[in-house]
Amino acid sequence: MPNENIIDNTAPEQIEVIGICFKDGGKTYYFAPNGNVAKSTDYAIVETARGIEFGRVCAPNKLVSSRDVVPPLKPVIRIATPADIKTRESIKKKEAEAMRTCQQKVSAHELEMKLIEAEYTFDMSKLTFYFTADGRIDFRELVKDLASTFKTRIELRQIGIRDETKFMGGLGVCGRQFCCSSFLPDFVQVSIKMAKEQNLSLNSAKISGACGRLMCCLRYEHEAYQEEIRLTPPVDSTVKTVDGVGTVVEISPIKGTIKVSINESIKTYHRDDVTVIAGPKSKKNEKSSNDDNDDK
């Protein structure tokens, strides 16, 4: 019988954190509470690598495994006061002005770049401009011009087309707000194979989002489809049914049904009611077989 008094030294340490989001649908970052107690309706002023930032509390004080945090944790300076919130609203207006000014500077320098957003840190010690461009942009002279205009540190950050859509927001073909700008903290890898496995149309206009890339939601049911496909006899496999032996010509993994060709007629069966006799012959095997026959 195991000794209940033995202490498991391998158990990860629990650390108290507060989760902060800086954008709607953005990633949650953990900060040390520093004596602050937050509610889910609060905003907070925190210290980050970029400077002092204003964020929304999306995870009030809680304990998490030390494996889930990257030390050292930056501290929560304070829970935002009404004055802090008013200051943030004022900064938002200055960001809009900064966008207009920067756009004029971009035109003056004749740079092929599209400005997406301007973002001040809460202490206004740094101003970041996000932009998209088809290639690399030499914006050194632009940075000097902006620094002399705004009298603060300037950063120009090039982003991709998916990031642009996340910044801009909008409605998808489903009628809901874009997943990336509402709740997805990170972009997930999506492939055309996922659309094929879900028997979706491979028309790019139907499976692409506003960003022009494959829709993020193609991944949501991917694991479920993979599991159902694993349980379903594949097309071209030979199966034994109550009506005889036939070849699978179509599958519906989610329904769990297959269509089998038997004596030039096609019938539908549940996958649990058939027995697989042989798997499909791959094109590679067919080619190898043909090559062998040629050699002979």
C-alpha cells in the first residue's frame, strides 16, 4: 500500500497569476498579481517588454502550473482607475491622429505600404505602426521623420494578410464575427486536406476567408472527421455485406455509412454491418505492379 505521507517532489509548483488581454480575441498573457486582486470586469495597467500597457482582465487571480508560465513574470502595476480609463480613451484619439499623419508621411516618401493601425503604449513612450506590403520596405527615412514629428520611440512592424484581417475585423460568410478577431488567440495551421476529408467543395471562393487564406474553421471538426474516417472503410476497399462481396464507392464518415457496388448495383450500408476483406490498392502499388509486369 503506498505511503500517503510521501511528498511528490515532481508535482509542478502552483503560481498565482492574472491573465491580461490587450485586444479583443487576443492572446491571454500572464502577469504577477503584485498584491492586486482583479475581477473579470476590470482593466489593468501592466509592465511589459514594450513598456507600460493598458489591458483587459480576462482571467482574474488564479493558480496555474509553473510549466504554463515563462518566468520571470512581469507585474500588474495596478487595477485601472476611472482616470486610467479616461486616459486610454484620450490615447485612442491620438492613435487615430497618428495614423493620419503617418499616412501623409508614407505618401511623401512614396513608399508602397498599407498602414493598418497605430498603437501607443499607455505611457506613450513608444508608438508602433502596423503595415502590410508586398515585399521588403526601406523605411529608415520614414522612421526618422516620424520620430522627429511625434518625439517618441517609433516602431514599424510589417504584418501578414491574416493579421490584417484580425486587426480590421468583420463578418464571415457564416454571418458571425471573424473567429480571429473575436476569440482565436493564435492562428492555426489549416490545409486543403482538411477540406477534402470533410467532403467540402474545393472551390477556393467557398473555403477561403476574407483574408484570402483557407478559413480557420476548417480545423474545428478536423479531429472528429479523422477519427470517423479511421473507423470507416475507405473508397475502393473490398467489403463483405449481407448481399455479397462488393467495392466501396462512396463514404459518409460522420453518418457512418458507405455505398457499395455489388453486381453493378449500388447499395448503402452502415460501416458496422460490413467486413473489410481487402484495402484499396494504392496508385503506387498499381504502378509497381505494372512495372513488374513490364519487366516480366
